[in-house]
Amino acid sequence: MASYKILLLPGDGIGPEVAHEAEKVLAWFGRAGLGTFETETDLVGGAAIDAHGVPLTEAALGLAKAADAVLFGAVGGPKWAGVPYAVRPEAGLLRLRKDLGLFANLRPAICYPALAAASSLKPELVEGLDLMIVRELTGGVYFGEPKEIVTLEDGQRRAVDTQIYTTGEIERIAAVAFDLARKRRNKVASAEKHNVMKSGVLWKDVVTRLHAEHYADVGLEHVLADNCAMQLVRNPKQYDVVVTDNLFGDILSDVAAMLTGSLGMLPSASLGAVENGTRRALYEPVHGSAPDIAGQNAANPLAMIGSLAMALRYSFGLSDAADRLDAAITRTLAGGTRTRDIAGTGVNAVGTGEMGDAIIRELEAPAH
Ligand code: NAD
Ligand code: IPM
Ligand code: MN
């Protein structure tokens, strides 16, 4: 039986609560004989600051590099509002993405049939939605230098963030989007702001050339990022794959999350380049540490469990197991099990742990 090394980084707030449910599901797959899953757990974010003074230790980074996949919960929270910028909780996650080379962030937004009414949009606009946002994750304004606040002679302070993209960075993320589209509905929308930003001009140019040279069979549309945000709430089903930069992708994926019913529904995969047949990967829900509901057994673990399904598919090659987990999520929702965020009025909500248990019950049920 194949053996897989997994590093669990639960983090802060609801991170450990949802990560625990993914661990339960992973243990079930182990018991079911799908593989030997060797897990290690370490601290990240605020939890690592409390223990070590930094949001990611070199030891934890080493474990992440040695793992076949990292399962990440969430980081941050008001407790660490005062820590220096360089060692804030979120810096631990950004360092993991950068140092592992995880440039391709896949954020699928799927509206499960049973949740069409839970979306803030009219059900007919979201029913059957199956959208993939491909977000560039290791470049752009997140990492560009200079990034600083300086005090001017007149006493004012001036903040600078720098958006940088190179041809190579744009080409490799666009190639990921085109390759994915070919296995889906064969359409890519590339979102940037070439009307305002030089990086947008280059982005559009590189995507256009790559398309003409290697992907002319795939439908390509260029859309300004602000228009894309509007289109996502006007008529989201027009899109198949949306490819965009780091910052626009962050914002557009939170918008897409609400189309599915809740931010607690959106999983993600962050992938590196393929080297010798393998690639580094980290799987995490799109949501954060949700300080407003942390510690209440109220968080929806499906974004985290869905991220585990992506790990089974993209890192372990266990696509049958991934299909089985996705089907268990669909059936659990169809059966009416709801955490508070997707319950709506008048529906009894279950807790985080009960949702995890319900998924495992469906995994155990004979195939329908
Ligand atoms: P958030 O995603 O934590 O929460 C936004 C809203 O969505 C909250 O009302 C929250 O209760 C709700 N929500 C989020 N996940 C949910 C779930 N699984 N089930 C039910 N409801 C859920 O965003 P925020 O409040 O803006 O940020 C809080 C902290 O999290 C900040 O420190 C931020 O930097 C951090 N953050 C971390 C990550 C990450 O670790 N990947 C992602 C986003 C935000
Ligand atoms: C996300 C988060 C992160 C981001 C933060 C926590 C650094 O919002 O993964 O969507 O902005 O990328
Ligand atoms: Mn975000």
C-alpha cells in the first residue's frame, strides 16, 4: 500500500477545529485501506508566535518541504494585532507559499444542488455553478519590493506596496489555467486591469501570446477585474476558469465563495511546479480563522474537508477516494445536515464535529 507523508498545520481560531475534522476523515481513509497516511502536526501563525516568537519555525518549514502534502487550517486573530508586521501570523502562510514555490492556487467554487437556496444570490443564478478560480500565489503586490512605510520630511508617513510580474510568472499560471480548462468546459477568462496598471498590460499581452501559440483551441476572454467582480454576482455561470493575479484572485475568490452559500464551503489547492513527476502542495480552506465564531463548535469544516479531497486528487493520485469524498459531501448536504452558516432560518444547525461525523457516516454507507 502506498504511503503518504502529510504535515498538518492547524493554526489559529477555527483552524484547529476544522483541521481536526479533516484528520478524522483522513484516518477513516487509512482504516479503509486506501493508503498509509503518516501525519505530523506543527504550529503555525499565532500559535507559533506564542510558542516560538515567530509564525513559522525553520523546523516547521523543513517538515513542510519534506511532506508529500501540507494540510493548513487558518491563521491570525485579534490576539496578535500588536505583533511586528514581519512576524505577524499571516507572514507564516506567505513564507510557506513563497519558499515552497506554490505559485498556482486553485479555488473551485461549486454550488451543491442542496445549497442553491443558501447563496445570497437567487437560486437560478447559482444552481449548477462549477467555477475554477486560478490565482497566481507567489508574485504581485504580496511580495513586490519596496514594501514599506517611510516618514517624510514634513512628518507625513508614506506607504508603498509594489506590484511586480514577469513574463515567466504570468506564462506559468496562464498555462495552468488553460490546461485545466481543456479538462473542463474549455473556456478561460483572464482578469486584470490593463487600463490602469502596467502589470495588467503585460498580463494581457502574455496571456494573449501563450493562447495563440499553444492553446488556440481554448476559448479566451479578457475581462477587467472590476467588471469580473460584477459579472460574478450578475451571471456567474458564464465562467468556467478565471485566471488572475494574487490580489485580484484573493478578492474574487471571496466573492465566488458566497455564490456557493458560504465562505466555509470553498477549498483550495496551492501547487508548485512539477519536478521529477512530483510537486510541492499545500491544501487549505479559502476562509480565515473566523475569530467571531472560534471556540463555539460552529465552524463549517467542509472547506477544509474539500481541501483534503483536493489533496487526495492532486498529490496522492487517489482520484477514486477523492470522488468518494466529494460524493459524501454532496449526499450529506442533500440529507439536510447543515452548519450554522448554511442553515438558513428555521433549520437546526449541527456543530463542526457533527458535520465531520456525518461525512464519515456517508463514506461508510454502501455506494448508491
Ligand atoms: P474570515 O474568513 O476568518 O471570516 C469572515 C467571515 O466568514 C466571518 O464572519 C466568519 O465567521 C465567516 N466564516 C469563515 N469561515 C467560516 C467557516 N468555516 N464556517 C462558518 N463561517 C465562516 O475572515 P476575516 O474575519 O476577515 O479574518 C480573520 C483573520 O483570519 C485575519 O487575521 C485574517 O488575516 C485571517 N485570514 C487567514 C486566512 C488563512 O489563514 N488562509 C485566510 C483569510 C483570513
Ligand atoms: C487567503 C488569505 C491570505 C491572502 C492572507 C491570510 C495572507 O486571505 O488565503 O485568501 O491574502 O492570501
Ligand atoms: Mn483571502
